[in-house]
Amino acid sequence: MNPLLNEALAAGRGILARRDHPELAGPIDAARRRGQLKSVLTGVYAQTDTAARLDIRCRAVAVADPDAVVAGSAAALLHGWDEVDEPLVICAASNSLRDRIGFEFERRTIPARLVRRLPGVRITSRALTAVDLVPQLGSAIIDQALRRKVPLDELHQALALTPNRPGNRLRREVLADSRDRPWSPAERASHRALRGHGVRGWVANYAVISAAAAPVTAYCDIAFPRLKLAIEIDGDAHHASKAANRRDRLRDQELARLGWQVVRVSAHCVMADPDDFVALVRDLVRVRARQLGVPVE
């Protein structure tokens, strides 16, 4: 390819806008005819072998409209949330941009406090990204956000700052159901079951610390701190491998050194029979309280 085009692409982090390089109009057209350059958006080009990449498409949006904000699954992937599928690039943008293959442009105003800047692109904050995706992905995207330490208060704030949108009723319901900060669908089901049966004294994702100013030894899925009883909800995806089993054993040993009893329950059991899960927890609490000589709440 023409060396001048290579220089312009390198300066633009893989993107070349015709309007910024009028002197390269001829070489741009020649490179397109040879299949070396591809139009990503009108007047915005990338090398053909990189044009479909998510980061290139998002930077193309920023070049075409500097005020555009990448949202939805594209924003989630840029935040490093690899559980979502690679999507269309959905953007809040001006009327100057039109939908085309790989892109969808919404006419939407996003409050400045809910916008984050990455190199070469503006995207929705982690909180707004998760809240936006609830109608498509349900409560699982909120679980992922909470697991990545996005504060629940920020999720509520993102919803409050983006009122009168389709899907907000569902978003409110999911956030209300997330008040105990579940990190997975099975944890969410366990919290709902414990609340529904009036079980008290437990804390979700409880941080156990061995000493003041020490790092967190472990986060317990469900903890009864007064009893030093931890209930771990084990899903196949995160606990089936040998490496995961080894980590779980070492973690349980560290908790045992601190006086904790750890009981592991499969996610399948929680999801399949929440009532039986609650009965098990009540039995564990009763036995543990008797061992410690303390009353059951």
C-alpha cells in the first residue's frame, strides 16, 4: 500500500478519514480499487483485513462523529466483559450517521457523567452499559456488573439519569431483585429463596479478612457472620476444572483456619429446588448454632 496511507493509518490508530487527508484522495481511491482499503463508515476507511474488528469500527464512529457514544454490547466488550457476544456497534449519535451493516445509531442523549473515555472512543459507563443491556440479557448482565464490583448504587443512578425509556420497568424490577448483590443466576435464586422464606442473619458476597488492613481472604457467596458459616453456590462453569477445585480447596482451608465452616451446594440444586435449599440452610444454621452455643436468629 502507498506509504503515505500507511502513515495516515498509523496516526489514526487504524482509521483514515478522507476529510482529514484531502491530499490522499487519489491514493485512497486506488487502494480501495485494489482491495487494500475498505469503507467502514462514509468517508472513513480501514485496512480491509482489520475493518471488521470491533475496536476499528468503534474508532471509525468516533472519527465520523466525535460526539458519538458507543453503547450496548459493544461497550461491554470494550469494558472487558467477554461474556457477551460481539455485537453491532450501537451508538448514541447525531443525525449525520446512518445505519449500515455492523452499526446501529440511536438518537439519544447520554448524561456526561455516564460517559467514559477510552483511547480513541467514548463509551457508556460500566453502570449504564449494564443497565442498558437488561432488556436483552436479563438479570445476568447485572450479576456480571456486580461481580466486577460495579456498585449497586451506581446502577440505580444510571437508571435514574436515563428516564422514560422502553424497558425501564424491567430494569427497575431487576435492580430491586439485586438488592443483595448476586454475582450469578444461582446466587440470585438463592437470595430470592432465603428472602421469601424469611431467613435472616445472612450476608451475600461477604468479605472475610484475617486481620485489620489485611487483604480479603475470601468472598463467601452466602455468609452467616455471627456463626462463621459460609454457603458456597458452585456452578459447573466456574468450579468444574481441576485448577478451580484446587483453588476452592485452598480457599476453604484458609477459611477453616479462621474458624469458618464452609458448605458447598451445587447451583443445579439451588435452581431446581429452592425450597429444599432453604431447608438445608436452616438445618446448617441450627446445627452450627448448637455447636457454638448461640441462639438461632
